[in-house]
Amino acid sequence: MSNSIAQNRSFGAAMWDYLTTVDHKKIGIMYLVAGGFFFLLGGLEAMAIRWQLIKPENDFVSAGFYNELITMHGTTMIFLAAMPLIFALMNAVVPLQIGARDVAFPFLNSLGFWLFLFGGILLNCSWFLGGAPDAGWTAYAPLSTISPGEGVDFYVLGLQISGAGTLIGGINFLVTIVNMRAPGMTYMRMPLFTWTAFITSTLILFAFPALTVGLFLMMFDRLFGSGFFDASMGGNSVIWEHLFWIFGHPEVYILILPAFGVFSDVFSTFSKKRLFGYTAMVFATVLIGFLGFMVWAHHMFTVGLGPAANSIFAVATMAIAVPTGIKIFNWLFTLWGGNIKINSAMLWALGFIPSFTLGGMTGVMLAAASADYQYHDSYFVVAHFHYVIVGGVVFGIFSGLHYWWPKMFGRILDETLGKITFWTFFVGFHLTFFIQHFLGLMGMPRRYWVYLEDQGLDFGNLISTIGAFFMAIGAIVFLYNVVITSIKGEKAGADPWDGRTLEWSIPSPPPHYNFTQTPLVRGLDPLWIEKSEGRKGMTPAEPLSDIHMPNGSILPFVMSLGLFIAGFGFIYQKYDLAWLSLVFIGMGILLGSMLIRSLKDDLGYHIHKEDLEKEARK
Amino acid sequence: MADKGTEVHEELDYHKYKKKEEMKRQVITFALMIVFTIIAFGMVVSGLDKLFIIPIILVLAAVQVGFQLYYFMHMSHKGHEMPALMLYGGVFIAFLTVLTMLVLIWW
């Protein structure tokens, strides 16, 4: 029914529908589109970086532009590509996995998305307005506080706005998972992806405030003449580094944990076994989240914290290898003796294990504080974090997309194209980054725009650039796959993979109320339990009755637009106070929308029992 | 019938008793909080040594926050394990942050 309506609607109506939607599935799709766009943008920046480094003393880009490229590549990939794509999967899947009809705060969910998008757009506006930020994605003071122009101002304001969106999204998922689980869905029956989404949301809740505070201090230093990071005014630039990494280290676990969750679900589905060591997996996830807050200073070993502090943080960092190792072995044991089916989703998961383990090994090497003095700021570090972020997070996103694409869009991604994507990307990835370990050990520093001839770096860099092109081809094939699949892809049933968890018990794509009747969960892998006892679907936990749904609203879009406008005002008022008018207009729009939201009753609507019955008979 | 009647009656009594207890506790904490505030003000007015006043005021403040959370915001009741966990988690992270700033930067 929803399909026939979609076909009859005009483009404008569909657009309005997406602008005002509070449906977690549509918000998930918007996160996917926006995150995918920024992923391509970040990829383009990466290609420019690699092209510049293809030969010694290349002059493809200028030194200043190279700084902008590396800064924006890192910032875009972390904040605007990886995080939103993770949120896309969480939005699409978590409510379905716990048997909920929607998230706890649908309005906030939509607000979180629009804040992220407008923050990202604000950040990228800098390209056209006098130059992008150029102080590295870590924006260390004092480089960032004295960087001329408005580049770093865009970094501060853009990340502040999109960071607020992420924080809101994280809180929403926390409350959703705590409060909205179906009857019988105890914590220890939640699928691993939901568990990791839960821990990730907790990390967002605790880590993002540090970034918010850091960005505010930097905003005041750059725009309002304060001196938090200025030693000549009694400040201290190391404060920024601490605040950034108190946020920044949990951030990498925010990214990787949901990927771990994807792999756990994929391995158990395609091995036809329940996840090996489920309890240990949950425990390891919680432990990684906990330890993630106690290791941030391993990014700062060379700052001069002293041997005592360095040792404490080195030991804490190495401790993280233990829960991660538990996870790796549990995945291997899940595969062991399973009825394994290798398709695209599974390929990404299988490719992840050796790739991520390599990244983990170099991680332990880097954790040794004394050795880190050698590796610090060299390509060895670049190789390490690309192994964990690409080999972990990006592989996880691809795996999750192949796995849940049928649930999100009702069509199965083409397998042949999927396998081509995997192999080109996988080979390209190792070609690009494996050699960078050795480039780093040979002394090639990070963030330099050129290197000299005949220092043993020429050939390695050439190989690395060739590898990057393979990765680009892989990404393009995936895009082609998406287009081809949406035109003439194989239609998916409710349960194309013979799945184990709740999301496979409802149609693909699900109706906007998800579950006609809330399901009764009788154990881990609830759908599998019902199937193994000969039932076709879940037993409902409630009689068929009216469903209460929230109304859509344009306010989240308008509020984010207000902050976007105010952002420009904050940046340009440093030249002319007349720009403050933009701050007043933007904040006025924001506060006005908040007032409307507070004063206007919006009680939602009901889907009536009779309509649900009619739907079921069709 | 009669049995059921007494049962309901007993349950009602139980709830009444519970409510009374709760009320008693709230009044006691309220009184204590006022006393704490008076002590804090009194110490400042009496002009004692700063090094003595500040730690005591901080301790009193911490106890008051505890009262607020547990008696007025009902964290002592069942079903508040998750908010408690989150609160203590947040306090822990904030403590670590402040500790780092103290130890690694300002000392």
C-alpha cells in the first residue's frame, strides 16, 4: 500500500515527507544518503592526498591546500561519514531488533539528523569562503588558534552544531534501548548489534561533552579574544589536547563498537549458530567502553606528561587488547563448525578479522610509550589507524549495508557486484596502507605535503597511491550496485537470510509502525527459537489494538537551519559586528521554533485496529 | 468474600504505612537540608578560617545533592538502577577529567 502511494506522489510531496519525517527508518535512510555523500567527499580528498604523494616533490596541490585536504579528510571521514553511517544502521535496525514501534524521542531523532547535516554543510562551506580548516583534524592549539582566515572557525562551529546532533541522537538511543524493549526482551537477550549501539550511545553521552567544552573554549579563543590555550595570557595549549582526546579516544570506540555488533550478527546468521560466548561478548563490549575512557593520553605520549603518567596510560591501553581478543576468538568460534554461507556481507566480516587484528597488533606496539617516541607522527600511525578504522568501521558498514539492505529497501544488493566491490576494496586497502607501516618506520612523517627523492620512500608511496585507486573503484562499483539494485534488484521477502533476530519477523521494508502486534520474546535469537519450534513468526504479546504514532514536524529542520545561520554570524562578527544580526536572526529562528514546540500540543495520531485488519487481509 | 475484604484492607494499610514512612523521611531530609544551609551560612558569617570552611561546605553540598537525588527525586526507589549507573558513570568521567587537569597541567 505504501508503495502505491509513493508512486502517485509528486516529488515535492516526497521531499516534504522526508523533511518532516520522525520515522526512524526514513531518518536512517537520510543518514545513509548524507553520510554516503560525505564519505565520497572525504574519499575525493583522500584521492587528492594520494595523488600529491604519488611521486617525490610533486606539485599537484600547494602546501596550504594540502593542509586543508588532510584536515578535511580526517574531519569529514570521522564526524560526517563514519558516525552518520553508523547512525544510519542504528536507526534502521535497533528499534526493529528490540521489537519497538519507534524510538523513544522521534522528534529529537529528527533534530539530531538535521543538526548533523547542517553542521556538516557549514563545515564544508569553508571550501568556498576563503579556505577550509588547515590545522589537522585534531586542531591542536596553538596552531589552530593562530591559523589565519576563517577555516578553523568553520571547524569549530560546524563540529559544535553537528556534535550537538550526535549527542541528541545518542541520548535518544540510550532511552530507546532502556525503555522500549518488547516484553521478554531482557538485556541479556538483546542482539549484539543492539548491545553495541547501547554502549556506543553511553560513550557518546559521556564523551561528547568534552568536545563541546573544548570547542567552546577554542571558539572564545579565536572569536572573542580569550586565552584558554594561549600561554602568553596564562593559558595552556595542552588543555585542548586533553579535552580533544578525552572525547577523541572514546570516539574511536563509538565508531568501532557498532561495527563489532554488525559482525556478531552477520557471523551468527551466516554460520547458522548462536553467537559463541554471548555473555563474554557483552562483557567485552562493556569493558571496552569502560576502558576507552582511561587511555586518551596515549595520543599524547610525546607531549611530556612524565614517565609515571605515560606508564599508567600505556598499561591501560594494552589492557584493551584483552576484551578485543576475547571478541576475535568468539567470532572465530562462532564460525567453527557452523553451516557457513559466504556472501558479500559475510565476505566483509571475514575480511575484517585479519585486517582489524593487524591494526590491533600495531595498536599494542604504539601503546608501548617508549617505543611510541619512534612511531609518533610517522606514517606508522597513519597505517595503524586506517587499519582499525577502515578495516574495522568501513568494513563493518559495508557488511551491515549488505546484510540489512533488504530490510531497509526491500531489495537484495547484487551479489556479483558486491563481491567485486569487496575484492577490489580489500586488495586496494591492504595495498594502500600495509606499505605505510614501513614508510613510517623508514621515517616518513605524517602530514608533510612532499618528500625528497631517493630516500627509499618513492616506490612505497607509488604502491600506496595505486592501492587508493583500487579502493575508489570498489566504492564506485558499490554505488553502481545501489543504482542497479534499486532499478531491477531482486525483491526481498521478510526473511531473506533465514535470520535469527526480530527485524526479520516483519515485512521488508517494514510498515511505518514496524510491528502490528508487539512480539513476545522468549530468549536470545527470538525468531530462531520460534522457527526451530515450527512456528512461522513471532507470537504476539498483545491483542490487535490501535497504534499510537507521533506526527511529523518541520521544526527540527527549521531549528537546525537557525543554528546554521547563526553559525555564519558567529564566524564573521570578528570582522564586523554588523554580522551579529545573523546571530540574532538564527538564534531567533531556533528559539521561536522551540517556543512553538513547547506551546503547541502535538499528541500524535492513532492507526485504528480496523485499518490494521484491512491491511492484513490484502 | 470476607477474606478478600481484609486482604484489600491490609494492602491499603500497607500502602498507607509506606506513604507515611516516605513522608517522614522527606520531612527529615528537608529539615536536615535547611540545617545544613544554616550551618554553611553561619560558618561564613562567623569568619572562621577559609581552609576550614571551604572543605566543610563542599562536604555539606555533596550530602545535599545525595539527599536531593535519593529522597526528593526518588532514586532510593526500585527501578532507578539505570539512572544511578549513568549518574555515577558521568561523575566518574568528570572526576577523571578534573583529576587529569589538576595532576598533569596545573601542578
